[in-house]
Amino acid sequence: KQWYQRRVAITAGGKFVGNPKNSVIKAGYYTEKGQLISGIAIDCAKGKFHVQVTDDTNQDEDVVKNVFTGDLASDGQCVDGAEFEFWLKVHQPFMMSWIYNGQALQEGTRMTPFRHGTAIVERERPMKVATKYGADKAKTFKITSTKAAKFTRVTWGQCVSWPVSLRKDCQGARKWVQVHSKIAEAVGGLGKFGSDMTVFAPTCFLGSKYYDWLQESVHPDRLSQGTSYCCCVDMVTGITIDNDDENQCSMSLDGGSGGCGKSCMQYAVPAIIEKVMAEQDEMDDSLLL
């Protein structure tokens, strides 16, 4: 019953339909009484983002204050026909982070103690959110948009989701995972503000847009207790065969480091394999170095 309090991701996305110049996108995490825990506002007109909380220094009344304002990245600007998305990742009651179009909307990290077996070690984590109410008081998540910004999807829970537009684009899906990942910002990720590890990016068949029929490193879930999965997938969409995770996925061997106990060869599509293999040898003479 505490799913909304600890280690949960909430994502919403959509598309700009028409001129988004004056569009505004808002998202907020609230208590049962409607008090803001943390929220963001995207101002398309000015190309700005604003992160807001309920002032934790005011004990007499609830006052929403802006704690961080910044510029939207050049590839995150509001453009007619472009997709948009935002992501709230909740780590702990007072540790949560926002992502908008692959851009982290906060700065700064800290070292916190962490028990690893019998030893206590320190690890780098996002800064504490200076809000009056923690995520353990959360009850609702609200999203609103104006003008050209139209929502098309919302997901929540202990999961990761990406746009449907990437369903037939394995290379695009790999890039999406990297941009949102925990690898260092210097090499294209979001560091400690990221959502996942690049090891869980999908495998593409011979560098093509098609998915390999056997995905050998699918993200663990609560049932696998930290062990990744091997799954048989559709080469075009990347979706588990027949949407049947129970029968088409199995836990990786040796806790995720020993490969897969299945081959999934029966789901390899000969026509796609032949097409990709033929393209390996196709190149116009004008492209020779």
C-alpha cells in the first residue's frame, strides 16, 4: 500500500500539436490535503523550467515557493510536432528528482551513509529536497497543459516506460535509455539524476533498427530480487512475444552475469535477418573513404 512513497517513478508524455509558443506544462506531487510536495512548470514562451515546493521554513502556513529555475536545453524546446515527457523519480521521502526531455531539473549531490551487509559505506545521492511535506505523505499526482501541449500517456509504479514512437526503432530506444541513464553527464547521461543503467538498453540486431530476438539484459523487477531477465521479443517492436512475460522471460543465469538459458531462435525472422545482412555489403562508391 506504500507504492507511492518509496522508489517509484511517475512519467507523463505527449506531443505539441500546433504552435506551442504560449504553452505551459505543469506537474505536481501532492498530499491528501492538496499540499504540494514537489512540482515543475515548463514555460514554452520563455524556454524556462521552474521547480517548486511548499516552503519548509514557514510553519504557520503553506506557501509554495520556487526553488530552482533554469533554461530548457536546446533539444528540449517546445516545437510543433515534437514529443515531450517529464519524469518524477522518488528515492526517499525527501529525495526525489525531475527529468524533462532528458534534462535533469536539479543540481548538486551529497554523500549519504548506506548499509551494505554489515558494513556502512557512503554513496553519492541527489540533494535533500527542501520541502515541508515528504513523499511519504503523497496521495495524488496532477498534470495540466495548455494550448498546443497534448498529453498522450501516463505511467507510474516501479517501472520504466518510453514513447510508443520508439517501438519500431531499436537504435532510438537505445539512445533514449542512454540520455536518461545514470552514466556521467560528460558522456551523455544524467549521472546521479538518471533513471537507469545503460546495461539495460535493448540490443539491436547488427546495428539495425530491428531488435535482437533475444534480449539478454532486461531490467530486474521485484520478483527477480535484483537479477536481470532474458526475454524473447518481436524483432520489429521489441515487445515480449505475445506480451507473455511469464512464459517468454526467464531470469538470467548466475545472478545476471552468466547469460541466458534460452535461445529464442524460433522467433528470429529470416526475412529481416536476410535484409539486414544484405545491407551490410551495400554502400555507394561515393561513400568510400
